[in-house]
Amino acid sequence: MSDPTLYPVSDAWAARAHMDRNAYEAARIAARETPDHFWGDLSARLDWMTPPTTIKNVSYDKADFRIRWFEDGVLNVAWNCIDRHLATRGDQCAIIWEGDDPSVSGGLTYAELHRDVCRMANVLKDMGVVKGDRVTLYLPMIPAAAVAMLACARIGAVHSVVFGGFSPDSLCGRIEDCGSKVVITADEGLRGGKRVPLKANVDAALEKLAPEYRVQKVLVIAHTGADIPMIADRDIAYAAASEAVGDDCPCEPMNAEDPLFILYTSGSTGKPKGVLHTTGGYLFWASYTHELVFDYRPGEVFWCTADVGWVTGHSYCVYGPLANGATTLMFEGVPNYPDNRRFWQVIDKHKVEVFYTAPTALRALMRDGDEPVKATSRASLRLLGSVGEPINPEAWRWYHEVVGDGRLPIVDTWWQTETGGILVSPLPGATDLKPGSATKPLPGVELELVDAEGVVLEGAVSGNLVITDSWPGQMRTVWGDHQRFFETYFAAYPGKYFTGDGCRRDEDGYYWITGRVDDVINVSGHRMGTAEVESALVLHDDVAEAAVVGFPHDIKGQGIYAYVTLNAGVEATDDLKKALVTHVRKEIGPIAAPDAIQWAPGLPKTRSGKIMRRILRKIAENDVGSLGDTSTLADPSVVDDLVRNRTGAP
Ligand code: 6R9
């Protein structure tokens, strides 16, 4: 077949997989009809200090709202990810580390991971960190990042990892929101041959903190060895501190519903939300989905290219693989440094068996043709995965035919920071593939498509994607704002979790995620709230008002298009555009930098003053033939001006 639309499960996969078609169908029914029994049995995949007797306790009703899984169970995440493997795989590599510089790599066995995690846990304890305290991590992609996460988990501290690409301002906001008294960072990071001044950013962030949020200690890991200023009584060099402690640290018994981590993510309004995940349900889901979706077998080398600053890095670089006793690869660098063969060379170097990356990386590499890929063997690979945004069929086929030599299934995995782990994905032994479709929900994931009024849509149709029941990995609250949690996810369609995504279901019951239907844009697989970028822009002295929308971008999936109204008397120059881009990079971080800025003398507003983003989106997409009804605008003529002066979006 030259251009098949269906890629059937091979006999070999059906035979080897954890779940074949029949097992999948049976699990779907069992999870729906006898959830306590189904999940209760499966919960034994974790090691419990006290096994749970109550399995599922969930209500999405406003009056009686609660989400609890395995609630009387007691366990420790670090025990499950490390200690329980020591007897059988102490000498197995737990983490392979590949540095930004191709001549630098390393790693840790499970025994070494145990030693390092215990030491860091003891250092944290000596610094006064106790169960329930929040600890902010601002680290490069080095094994110490996983060690720090697990050290927190070991003593019951709640980690909040902030992506190293976020600015000091963003870091400051996240430290204040969760009230961390301790920050763990490194001297510098390395990405694509460039140094990332992590410690300097932490210093700048802490200077901006309001006094009541004063951070007491900063633990600094030496990575590049840069000569950085240390502040007496606040900064602690990790190397020396870890020499002073023992390498044994008991695991704190944690209730299944005790918090494990907070991870900030962008929403459609306001500042980023602190998504809270708990101990039992989250770890269970990360572990279960890692095994099922990637059909993971002990001893295989698993590589998820995401940074631990994102949820994908949490669940599939660290928690899922380590809970399953895997060898997980951590890569510090970027796909095109020193050149565009890097991913494939790393696969050959470390004999990677499962490779999990984002469509934006594939689209960027695809531009350079097949030759860089074909220069490598990739013979060790047996499965490919995709995550973060819809994968366009063209990129899917390139991934399948060129990267996978036409022989590997692709699991296109749909999920969110909020869901803790994968919810919709093919299973390699059970699901025929369609390029561009995340295919079908995992057992226990009950999807519906609804219209704007909440009417349930049947059959082959497009609508808003909602989930009618709970799964163990679901987030439990927005840190410090339970009301916002309910309002954001459960108020739009009572009794259902609203994903924020639009979706089509085809005649075979396959799901095709079409993208966000709210004011969140997905830039290179990273979520960005339009409101956040707008707030950053209006902080600039010359800006009166700003409106930000997404537009289709060949590589990034979506780009950021900003309409900016300047203060009276300010001259609209190209230099000012550049200054605004720099300003947003500084306020939020490089991922938020606008791809296009258009000067807008006026913005299209309703008479009640609401900006009509629908129109701004159309103009940014250069789809000006179908602007729809503009008669409700206070001043319809602003639209003509915007259309006339549309910026040639890249
Ligand atoms: C894991 C992660 C979540 C949003 C989500 C959706 C988009 C993620 C996708 C996908 C289509 C896929 N998304 N995976 N869209 N197909 N396979 O990315 O979490 O950063 O919270 O983003 O990403 O729009 O709602 P997060």
C-alpha cells in the first residue's frame, strides 16, 4: 500500500503485548462495571506499606465533590521507584545520562540512585525540610533532577519543578504561590552548547520575592563548575553537604492521597495553576500506563525526550519508568546540536528500544530530509511515541517510514498535566493505527463529546472532549484554590471533567484531537495562556493594550500572534517590536516570545468591552474571508484596519 490509512496490529505485536485486542475490550468493560475490583487487583503492582481497602471514592457533584483513590493505602514513591528493585536489579542502570556535549555521558545504577537519593534526602532533612513542605526545583536535565524529585518523595516533601527555560519572574511567581522555603538549583545548565544561568536566575527571582515568602535555603548542585557567587547563610553547595550526611534514609510512610508534587501549567485565565498530584493514584497511573502503552518489558532502554520541567518528564522520564524498574534515558541537549543527527545517534549509542518525543521536534527534523536519519542504524528501536500536540499525518508518516523504517508502531498519546498520565492512545498489540489519531481511550477512561450547551453528541461527530468518570492519575486540586479547580474543570458541564480540547470521533470510534477550544495555545507542545502573554506585554511602558491569539505554525504547531495598542505618542517601529519580544522573553521565558506582532490602533470589542478573539484569530490565520458577524462590535471599522495591516505571519 502506498498511502494506507490504517496500519493494522501485526501478529508479532498481538502475540507479545501485555494487552491484545480481546484483553483490551475486556479491561474496558471491567474498569467500567466493576471499578473497585478491577483497580483494586491492579493496585498490587505497587508496593504498599498498608494496602488499600477502599479503592475508588469519587463524586463530581458540586455538593459532594471529592476525588480519592486507594485512600486508606500507605506507601512511599521513592521506595516503589528504587528500594523495591534493589534485590533484583541493584546493578542495572536506572538512569542513562546523555549530556549536551556528545562526548559526555554517564548514569546511575539502581544502587547508586538509592545512595544519591538517600544522601540528598538527608541533606534536605538537615536543612529543616519536613513532610508536607514545598521544595522548588529549577534544574537542568541531569540525573540530579530525578534524584531531587525522589529525595523529596522519600521524606514526604512536595516538589514543584519549574522548567529551566522560565524567567526569574515566572520562577518567583511559582515560588510565592506554593510557599517554598527551599530551592534546589544548579550553577548552570547546558543546551545546544549554550549556558543557561540557572543560579543567577534563582538569585534574581529571590530578590523579587515579597518578604513574607522569603526563601531560607538554596541548594546548589555543581554541574558546569562555573564560578558563581554564593550567598552566605542562604546558599549551600550540594557536593560538600552530601559528604556530611549518611547514605541511608528511611522512607516516610505516605497516605495515598498525600501530595506528591505541584506542577504549574497555563490555563485560559489568570496566572498559571499549581496542578496537584497525589502519591498513590498518580504513581499507579504513571506506572500502569508506561507498561501498557509502551508495552514495557524489564531491562529495556526507554527514552522520553521531554524535560522534567513538564509533566511528560515527570511521568515518563522519572516516575513511570523507575516504578517499573526500567532503564530511563535523560538527555540534556537539543535535537539539532551539534547537528540534526543527534537524536538518532543517541538511540544507536545507548541502544534505545522505545523512543517518545513531540511532533514539533519531528517537524523541525523533517525539514532537513531523510539523510541525517538514514546515516544512523536505529536497529534497537521497537516502538515510537508522540505527545504534546496533534501530530499531522505528514509528520506521522515520516516518523513511521523514515525514523521507524516502516516497521514500528507509533503510539500517539493524548493527555494533559491534569491527567497525570496517558488517557487516549493506541496499545501496540491491540489497536490498529490511523495517522493523526490518538485512537481510543485506555481502560477506565470514559470519553464523551458534547456541544457548547452540554448536549451529548453520538456517532461520528465533532465536539468538546469531556470525561465522565475519574481515573487514578487525575489531579486532585489547584494548589491553594480548590474553588478554581472545580470552576475550571467541572462547572462547564456538570458531572463531567472538561478537557479544554476539541475533538472529532470517526465512524470507527477513533478520537482525533483537534486542539484547544479555550484561550490556551500550544506552542511546540508547550501550553501557554494568551492571558499570560497579554499581561506581560502590558507591563511594558509603551503598551496600552494587547490581545494574543494562536495561529498555525509549520514547526511549532501554533505560533503566538500579538495585537498591540501603543500608548498615545509612542512611535510604532520595528525596533519596538523587537523590544517587546525581548520583554516577553524576560517576563515569562523564551517559549512565550511572540512570533508576530501587529500594531492595533484599536481592538475589536463588543459594546460591553469584551475583546472578540474569534475575529483576531481569523485575521492571524489570514482567513479574512469568513470573519462572521461583526455587527455586535462597538466599532466595526477597527476590523477593516486590522485586516488591511495584517502582518505577514511567519
Ligand atoms: C502531556 C501534555 C496538554 C494539551 C492537551 C492537548 C495537547 C497533548 C496530545 C495533544 C493532540 C496529542 N495534547 N497530547 N493534542 N494529540 N497526542 O502535553 O500535557 O502540557 O498539559 O498539554 O496538549 O491540547 O490539552 P500539557
